[in-house]
Amino acid sequence: MNEGGVPVTPLDLERQIDRRVLVRGMLIAAGFMVAAAAVNASTIVADAARAGREIDARLPWVMELTSSLVIVALVPLVAFWGNRYPVASGRWRMVVPAHLLGSLVFSALHVAGMVGLRKAIAWLAFDGPYVFFDAPVSNLLYEYRKDLLTYAITLLVLHLLRAIEEQRCEAAAARAEARSTGKLTLKSGGRTIHLKADSVDWVQAAANYVEIRAEGRTHLARISLQALEEQMGEAGADPVRVHRSFLVNGGKVREVAPSRDGDFRVILADGSEIRGSRRYRHNLPR
């Protein structure tokens, strides 16, 4: 549900993700392209000064910024095409030709847009006209080589942003489910596992996964330790971090015993013994 309590349909959620991905993608593209344009333009001006060549210092800035502006304006097109032909879909026989076509359209629009802007600016602010098509074939091939890389990078960034947004939405949905049902929602391969939060004994981080001990079984789920700790808290359990790689269910703690090295051991109701770090000793009662 949204803030007004109105149910959010899968289509509404997908549109929200699309909007957030597009906004962030355009902001990233704008920041990167403006920075690159500034570096390139200032380098051209500095190199000309060192070589003793006289150039209009405005010209490199016009050349670089017009190209950057058009690329940023084309990000929605790449986002649309990327949504229609997702790079992670596995349909490579369809996806690769589709994105080769997309890169050609991207390059054609980029060239047309920047040339149009440059001609307009040259007419308004410079003495002579801007000429691009003095060598059409070589110029277009040169631009396409750069545009193909730009298109591919933009597509990849948008894909990564979408993956991040989808993970955030899944985490938010899991926390909401935990609040309403007291159960954890966990992904394990292609399966979805539902566990009662109060049945969890301990959890151990394992790279990008966690091992969860509950009801005499150990489950492997793809989630961070912090995200699982938050989800357990939302479900009404008492997750207690005892080590950077371990947390335990506070309701299952039977004994806390010191170790010779200054750390401690946590003995749980099922007899499990978890090593705790002195850094986290304050999380448990004395």
C-alpha cells in the first residue's frame, strides 16, 4: 500500500521503479557527461595554449557540451529499449540484434542533435558556419564507435539501477509481510522460504548469503545480515548481534559465558554455542 493506504498493484510498482531508475540514470549521466565535457574542453584549451595555437576558447566547450546534452536527453530512449529487451532475459538471439539496432538509432539521433545544436550556436555566436559532413563516412563511423560504447555503458548502468531498485522493493515488501504475519520472507535460489521469526535460533553471514538455523534445520538465503536483522525486528523477534558475522534470537539465549581471550560464548536453548565478540557484549544482559 502507498502512504494513503491505497493498495499498490504490480503495474503501479513497476511504473514507480521505472521512474526512479530513469531519474537516477539521467542524474548519473548528466553528472558524468558534464564532468567529462569540462575535462575535455579545458584540456583542448590548455593544449592549444601550450602549443602556441590561437583558438576560440568557447569552441571546445560548445563542442563537448552539445554532445553531452544530447546524450543525456537520449537516456529515456535507452531506458525504454532496455525495458523492452532486458539484457538479463537470456534471449540473446533477440536481445543482441535489438540493442545493435538501438545503438544505431542512438548514434543517429546523437549526431543529428549535436550537429543541429552546433549549427544553431555557430549561427548565433560565431563568425562562420559549423561544418560536420566534410567527410561523412569517416565522421559517422568515428561517432558510432564512441556512441556504441556510450550506449552499452548507459544500458548497463540502467540495468544495475533497476536491480538495486527491485531489491529495495523486495526488502520493503518483506518487512511489511514480517510486520503483518510475524514471518520472514527469504530467497534461496529460485525458491521463497517463509519462516516464523521466533523460530530462528541463530544466523551466520556467508558472503552474499546467510545461514539461518531454525526448527532444527539450516537454511541458506540470499540476504545481508543487517537486512535480515531488520526483518526479524519487524516480525517481533529479538535479533541480537553478537559478532559481525553472527546474530542470535534473544529469546533463545540460555547462557552467556566469558572466554579466556576476552570474548564470550552464547549458549542457546537448543544447545548451540555461538562465539561472540567483546565489541558486541553490550547487546546482551550481564
